[in-house]
Amino acid sequence: MQAAALKQVRRQRRKTGIRKRVIGTPERPRLTVYRSLNHIYVQVIDDVSGKTLVSASTVQENVEKGGNKAAAEKVGAAVADRAKAAGITKVAMDRNGFKYHGRLKALADAARKGGLQF
């Protein structure tokens, strides 16, 4: 198996394990993160009704370079503001199989600073 394919298999395995435990409810929706090479995307999802309540990304925020920590901090602050406006204060973090460091950690810290609890 190629190295890139093996990396995807490992991430998918981590993602499956996380999704077994993390479920978004109306009281505590799931904050899920996807990061690509150029952008980072965040959604706050209620899994019971199957609806996205709030979303933010580097594409929406018109960030010049979306694939760095500074851009992730802006997205984290934006999703926190939008969630607070929608009446959401507590979320369950779903890192989507990604390791919790770098851009993901910067996004989470900014969201916590913006008032989200997880």
C-alpha cells in the first residue's frame, strides 16, 4: 500500500473511533473540523435532527492564505461568534481523525477564547 493511501486509512480509522463516542445533541451540538491543504472548514451540527446549525471556513472569511494557524484562529473566532448568536455555548469537539495540534489546536483555542465550552 502506498504511503498516502495508508495515511488515509489511518485517519479514517481514527475518525470512526471518534464518531462512535462524539454525538451532537440539541443541548450540546458537535463541532466538526475538516482541514485541507489550503483551507479549514468548521461546522456545528445537531446529529439528532441532522442539521448544520452554524458554519465557518477560510473561504467564507476571505482570508488571504487559508492554510495556516492565523487563518485557523480567525475561523475559530468566527464560529464562536456565530454559535453564540445562535444561542450555542457548549459543543462537543470532533477533530475528524486529525491530530490535535497545529491549525486544529489554534482553531480550538480561538473558539474557546470566543466563549465556546468543550
